[in-house]
Amino acid sequence: MVEAELSPAEIERYHRQILLREFGLEGQKKLKSAKVLVIGAGGLGSPLLLYLAGAGIGTIGIVDGDVVETINLHRQIIHSSNNLKINKAESARRLLQELNPEIKLEIYTQWLTGESSASIVPGYDIIVIATDNVESRYLISDLGVYYKKPVISGSALRWEGQLTVFSPSPCIRCLFPQPTPRHAWSKASDIGVLGPIPGVIGTLQAIETIKLILGLPVLSRKLLMYDGLSCQFKLFQLRDTSPTCPACSGQINPHTFNYAEFLGQIPAIPSIPDKEINCAELKRLIELKRVQIIDVRNSNHFNICHIENSIHIPIHDVENSSEIFSSNEPLVFVCKTGADSARAVEKVEARGIEASYLKGGLDAWKEAEPSFIIF
Ligand SMILES: [Zn+2]
């Protein structure tokens, strides 16, 4: 890193942090010379990018292929209602440039891929994971190992968040050689997230980034977990670099590795082809009044929207519910994607009850029935 000089305006802007014993003018110059790449301008990226820009990181790269939606705004506070349908990297750039015109912002309006990362990543010193996309998380960790760059990882769901630094080893593959089964992947769109939770974790990611640039010790080989409900932070020691890790032993080239195939090795969303019915078939049954629809999502999802006359039995109660026996009509289970409802069919079949489920779930129903609102 070549250290840059500071103008009087910059010294004024960063004065309060320059006063810190660990900072000084030298620390500020290090920040000005630093280049940080942030993958994701969402819930984690919002506070992270604002603090990095405010702190005077000289060059910030922002990668995001999504556009701003109303449903994002409770937590993605770098965006605004005026920027709906605008690419998130571009939307973030607008506010960051207003916050600090002294810094350089480089935006990438497509998601990072093995191919595109070759021309992006080498130009940065630090990579920050601010996306919950599983494929991206493995790719970014592999890129960190490949280019020997530290990776600051954060995630947030419901009331909980996690933080660690791959510097770059141990990496994500040292900890999780195989991705967790697909049904265990949780997303904010399915189970919800309180807005300030990614706010807390994104802010901590900004602190670790600044410390890395200053040369201070960071959260390496440790995992910090935050529980907003109990207001507790817990710190866990992580295992060392795995001797069998393919990334850390130089066997993974992230530019050629097939991430789709890697993730495809894990069990797919369950499907039982002879028990599926499609939207057209379900519509016909509804018109004939020859169906009992059972919605197995949780009660908040059900209360927000459901198909008329469907009854609500959450997936965990399906095994024990006696309501299922009382219907004389054919049973059709529905859920958001078709995965839980397929499991519900298996559960009732074990009790000798015939049932089918809506293929593609209510996401598919929304496509066929535009008046049905589901998020
Ligand atoms: Zn590793």
C-alpha cells in the first residue's frame, strides 16, 4: 500500500478518529490508500458501506446485481423509497458520494462470478461478504485464499447475527467442507429478520475492516454470535486450517471451479412427482369445490396471505393434527416453494392418508394468479 497525503479538508473530516491512539495521521493515510471490495449492498452492506465511506476508505468497490425493492427498506437503510427499481450498487453509490465526496467508489451492477471476479478482485486489499447467497459465500472465501486476501464474513437472520474474519485461512471450506443441506438454508425472505440485526453485524464488519487496515488484531479463528433477543454476544474459538481443505491446499481455482455443481451435490428440495399437482389442476379443483387446501407455512406467513378457504396447519403440527382426518375432499398441501408441502404429504401418507401438494408452491400460484399477493 502506498500511503497518500491528507489535505486540510480531510484532516477536518476525519479529525475525531485521527485523535485515537491507534489511528493518528498515519492510520488515516492507510485508510486513504486502502481498497475494500464489498459484495452485497443490502442489510449488512448498508451500515458497512456508510461507515467505510465515512471513515475515508480511499477506494470502495460495491458489487450487487439486485434492484431496490420496498420490501428491502426496513433494513437496507442505504437505499430509499426514491430509488426503487434502481440497482443497489448504484443506489448505494449515490448516498455514499453525498456522504463523502473525497473517496473513490467503483460499482459493479452484476453479481460476482468465478469469471467476472478475475478482473475485479485482484485490485482490492480486503473482501467483505455482505450477502447471504451460499454460492457467493464459497466463491468469495475461495477468492480470498487464492489471492491471499483477508475476507470479513457476516450474516444475519431473525434476531441473530454472526461475524468472523477469514484472514484468509481457515476459510469457509475448512469449517464447512460440504455446504449444509439445502433444506437447512434459511433466508430472510422465508423466516424474517429484524432490521437492526444486520445493522449490528454490518457495523462490526466495518470495525474489523478498519482494524485490518490499521494493522490491529482482528476476529480471526473466532466466531462472534449475537443474539438480539437475549442481548448477548458469545465468542467461539474456531478450528485451525484443515489439512484436507481443498482451497487452503491450493486445489481450488475459483475462476474455473463449478460452484453450481458443488452445491448440486447436496440433496435437492424434495419432490414426489406422482403426488404433485400444478396450478391449473388446483384451480379446477377449487372451481369444482372438490378440494381441501392445507397451508403448512407458519402463522405470520399464513395471516399475510393464503388461498381462500384453505386451512392452516403448520408443518410441525401436520403429524398430530386430527383436522386432516375430517375432510371428505381430496387434500392438497401448499407452502411457499413446494418443499414443506411435499414433506407434509410424506408425513400423512405414513398415517395412511392420501394427499397431494402444489408443485412450486405459492410462488408458482402467484405467477398463475397475479391477484394473489405473496412476498
Ligand atoms: Zn480452508
